[in-house]
Amino acid sequence: MNGGLAERQAALVAALTAGAPVPAGFDPRLVGVARQALLRKRAGEVARTWPMLAAAYGESWRETFAAWAAARPTNGSLRDGWDLARSASLSGAAAAELAGREAAWRYDGRSAPVPRGRLSGWARRIPLWESGRLWTRFRSTD
């Protein structure tokens, strides 16, 4: 009996988070409403982790992210934002934000990002977008 319950729970989670079909016995409308709420929440978490990426999309951020993430299970806000940023044509502050992450972290698109270690020079700079201008400040290496 538990195996059946575990399979139904896994099918429901897949429908909510990865675009899988709604399992039998569940109201498709209610599952769809919950799915959209989870995508909005996920978009907000990614926007907090990747503020310049979200700002680059402006008012269409949530819709853009939801369309991109609809069939992708979450890997956490850092990796979700990173994967979206790598798949987009970015400029300005969003491109600088991605470049800063690429300089500070190693990420192969499959496993969790790991810090590159002690950084020097431009790699230690954190891109900041303020008043329509790109600024940088040095990150602490302690």
C-alpha cells in the first residue's frame, strides 16, 4: 500500500514542479492553480538571487521565468537563475551579473556550483548597477 501512495505522491510532485501530467484522482484545475503559484514563488526566489537578471525582463519577468521553468524541476534559485541566464541573450547589468558569477564560481550545468577559491584582480570585483551605471566593488576574499 505504501508503494502505491509513494508513487502517487511522486506523480503529483512531478505534475506540480516538472510539467508532468496530472495523476488520476486529482482535479486538474486545482493542480494547475497550485502549479502556477509554485512557479510564481520560484520566480520570486530566483529574482532575489539574480536581481539584475529579473530587472532585465522588467514587468514580464514572472511570465518569462514561468515559461522557461514550466517543464524544468527546480535546482534551487542559484542554479535556476544561472541556467536561465546562460540560455538568454543578456546585456548591461544582467550580463555583468552573470559574468561575476562565472568568475567567482565553477558551474557545469549539472552539479552544484563551487567557489573558484581565492580570486584576484577583476575576478574579485562584484558588478553593481546603480543610477543607470555599472560600478564594481571588490569582494572580500577572507
